[in-house]
Amino acid sequence: MHKSLIVILLPSLLIVCGAQTPPTATEAFNLRIRCKQMADEKADALAWHDMSDADGASVGWSPAVVARINDQTRPEVLGSWSSSKYDAKSNRCYVYIHNHTRRKSNDYEVDQIYDAQVDDLLVHAEINNGKKHGSIWDESYKGNRVIGGDANYDAAVTYMYELMADPRK
């Protein structure tokens, strides 16, 4: 009698308590593919794009004005990439974005990690004309979250490496 009650109640208890079964190999593979797609989409959304003639026209600019503004504001891209990590343990998709651009008076390098499933910026580290800034917004991070300075930049970069580390190594 007691065993049959346990067999009935235990699965119900696990469902109520929110216990999750880990994804199958096929599910994990598909989740990693989707995570990479989300990384590519986020990188594209954050990249600099020329203003379209239609956007310019909406504020009364001619195609010639739009072309001139695009030429004046277009950065030189020195480096740009993204990567992703699906973490089966937490069921989260982390997206790492790196951009390094230069304009006439500005050299800007930025690294960011997003939780792609909820589009939250978790960590940000930048070097803007040699000045370093770092910030961590991830609620699970236990350290200092103050923005600015070499120490916070280093803490942000270190945390990025921890979030993106391969758990198999």
C-alpha cells in the first residue's frame, strides 16, 4: 500500500516542485543550434547599419543627405564577432558579443554577454579611448557591481570567461 502511494505521489511532487529532467542529446543539440541563431541575431541587431533612404525621407532628408550622413558616421570595424553557449544545467542561452570600432576621434572596444532568452545584458566591459569600464548586472554574481575603472573592467572580463567556459574542460 505504501509503495503504491509513493509511486503515485513522487512524480506529482517532482512536477509541483518544478524538477526538470535534463534535455535529451537531440534536444540539447537543437537548443545549442537555436542559441547560436540567437547570438547571430543579437550581433546583427547591435552592429552599425547604414541609414536607409526611406528612414532619411521620413525626416525630410534626400538620398544625398542620407549618403553623406552614413559616410560621416560609419565606423571602421577593426573586429566583430559573437559566440554562444547553451547551458543545459541552467537552461540558459548566453550570447557573447565583441565589437571593436574606430572613428576619427574615437577607438571603442566592447564585450558584452546577454541572456538571450530574456534579452538581458548580464556583463559589459569596454575600452573607450583607453579608458576601461566594466559592469555586471547578473543577479547571480556575488562581487562588486560598481561601474568604472580597471578593477571593475577586469572583474567583468573574468566573469565573462567564467560564464562562457566549457564545462567539459
